[in-house]
Amino acid sequence: MSDEKQPLLTGPPTPTENNEIQAVELVTDLPIPSEDNKSEYHPASERCLEHPTSNFDTLIHLLKGNIGTGILAMPDAFKNAGLLFGVFCTLFIGVLCTHCMHILVKCSHELCIRNQRPALSFSEVVEDAFATGPVSLRPYAKKMKSIVNVFLVITQLGFCCVYFLFVATNLQETIPLYRETHIGVYSYLALLFPAMFALAMLKNLKYLTPVSLVASVMTAWGLVVTFYYILQDLPRTDSVKAFASWQQLPLYFGTAIYAFEGIGVVLPLENNMKTPDDFGGCTGVLNTGMVIVAALYTAIGFFGFLKYGDDVHGSITLNLPNDFLAQSVRTMMAAAIFLSYGLQFYVPMNIVWPYVKSKLTSEWALKHGETVTRFVLVSITFTAAALIPNLSGIISLVGAFSSSALALIFPPAIEIITFWPDKLGKHDWKLWKDIFIIIFGVTGFVFGTYASIENIINPTENI
């Protein structure tokens, strides 16, 4: 796998880690750091990249990393929050998630300088924070890295599960219109399994690049046509509820956090930029991308719920009419999500396989172990989709359980540990701010997970 290009999933290799790099471009012209003075160490100047990304490339990747099936579930999220409350909560969660992304990048920079390392992944940031933080926490560094990796695997496999079910439900709505056939969602899941497994067998990311490009074009087309439908003949705003019941809010939280799903790609994107200093800041790439994401989520959630009210489904595409243009949207979005499965699957496989490989001893096991591991992971996503054929329920559960931990709990905790005890601002304002975010995240984690499981067991909607 030495020839694989991994622009989004791992940090950039250093010259000692990859001797096969022939053309190396230093991403900045900063001076080489002195070994005697860590304050002069500049991580960006030590990153050796074959193909550093431009600001525009990074923005496109950031948008693609955040815009997926979650955006199509936002009208359903607004149903569980209310029209007015949904607008304010979506913007608030967008600001909070963006702030936590900034926290993660800032802590990564601090730890890179502290430990003289050019770049870190999410789990490595957690490990280094604990390893160099308060003495009482240092023995837990390795365990915390493993915990973060577990959450990353659960999150990505959850996305894959949603993708499985999303494609199946959209095919179920589309195919009967063209043929006199009516089969259940389980049959579509079974028919999709071989194709999904074939995508999961693509071991080289360079083969997934054109697939991802086609998926991005299809997604853009689907969103444009979806807005075309939901903006027609809109009813008055007082025709839908402005505030939902308190019992529904946890379901909203899970779906909204699921939608802002890009925390896992933030560090890899920043690590692979040609000008990483442009990533942060008020008008940087991160803020620009997340403003676009938050605006799109709020718009499609607001108008989608206003258009269809309490009849809105777990994916807005399932509410569109049965004419040819609407069916093209279902087909395009199903194809786009199907093609994106391989890229989403690459992340958990990249974490799980090295661990499994280290446990294998025989030559036969090493030869066939990777294929078996891929089959098992795909089977897990298939089984979960088959056991819980409730699209909105799975989206909310994945968001509340795993996405909330990665997006809202770990980043502020990392900031506290990294800058403890004397770098938390005047009167320790950063400490109190981070505690608030952690409490908010844990509250959503607990109540959102409980409400999602209850909704799956006793579904109010059967898709």
C-alpha cells in the first residue's frame, strides 16, 4: 500500500516514514527549528507532502466531509425541534461544532511544538495531550487513544450503515414506479450487499478519487432539485409548530450532530494544506466552509419541514413527488451515497486492520485476513441496517452516541488537559467554557442515545 494517496485520512508522512517519496514539497518557507529551542519549532515547515492541497481544494474536501446523508435528514430534525427553535438550535450547534474544530487544530499545533512532531491525527492528539498533561492522567494516554479510535470506528461504521439503508429505501421508492414489482427493504439490502462489498474491496484511494468526484456532482444536482421542489407553494409559517415537545428534542440533537459530521477530517485536511495558516482565522477555510454548511443545513431543514410538516420522512428525498425529475433526484442521491460508501469504509478499515494484522501469525491468515476483515465489517453495517430499518432512528442514534463524543466532548476535554493549569485564559475562562461544552455534549449524548434507542424500539415512523 506504499503507493496509496491518503489526502483525507491520515497525516502527511515524514521523510523517515516514507522513503519512496521522490518529489517532496515543503509547505512553507519557515526556518528549520533549533533542537535547543522548542519555541522555534514550526510543524508546518517539517511536513513533507507529495501533493499539498490548495485553499480551494481544502474547502471542497471540507464541504464534502460535512455534507452527506445528514443534510437530507435536517427536515426530520426540524420536526423534532420546531420551525423557530430548529433554526436557532442548528445555528448554535453549527457554531459550537466549528469552535470545537478550532480547538482541535489549536491543541494539535501546541502538541506538535511541544513534542517536535510535524503532524498529528485525532487519536494522536488525545494520546499526546494525556501523555504530557497532568501527572495523574499520563498512565491513561494509550487507553484514551484506543477509546477515540473505537468512537471513530463506530462513527464511520454508523455512517456506512446509514448509507446502506439510505440507498435501499430510495431504491424501494423508485423501482416500483418503473416496474410492476414491490419488494421489501430487506430484499434491497441483500441485493446491495455484493456491490457494497466490491466497493469496500478497493484498497487504494486513488481508485476512489474519480468515484468521489462523480458522487459530489450527483449530490450537488440532488440538492439543487430538492430545493426546487421544497421552495414551491410553501404554506404559511404558522401552519407548522414553532416549538416541539421536550421529549422530541433529544432526537433533534442526535440528527443535527450527525449532520455536522466533519470533525474527523479537520486535522487531516489542515495537515495536508500547502498554506496551513489559512485554515484557521475569522475568514479562514474552516470558518468559510462551516458557514456554507450551516446555511445549507438551516435552509433545507427550515423549508423542508415547512413544506411537508409532520409528514416529513427520515430523508427529504422520500417526500418528493413521483414525477420523472423527482425520481432522478432519488436515483442520483442513492447512486451518490452508494459511491461514497467505499471512502467512508476506508476510515474504520484503516484503524481496524493494523490491529487485526498484529494478531495474525500464520501465512494463510496474513494472506486472507484483510479480505475476511473487510467482509466482517461490511457484514456489520449490513446487519445493523437490516435489524433497524428505521433511517431517522439510525441517524439520530449514530449522531447522539458517537458523533457527539467526537465533536463536543473530546475537543474541549483535550483543551483543558493540554493547557492545564496556567494557560486557560484570564480567570480560567477557557476552563469554564469547555466545561459548559462538555456538559452540553454529555447531556445530548445521554438523552439523545436513550431517545434514539426508544424511537427504534417503538418507531413512530416506518420507512
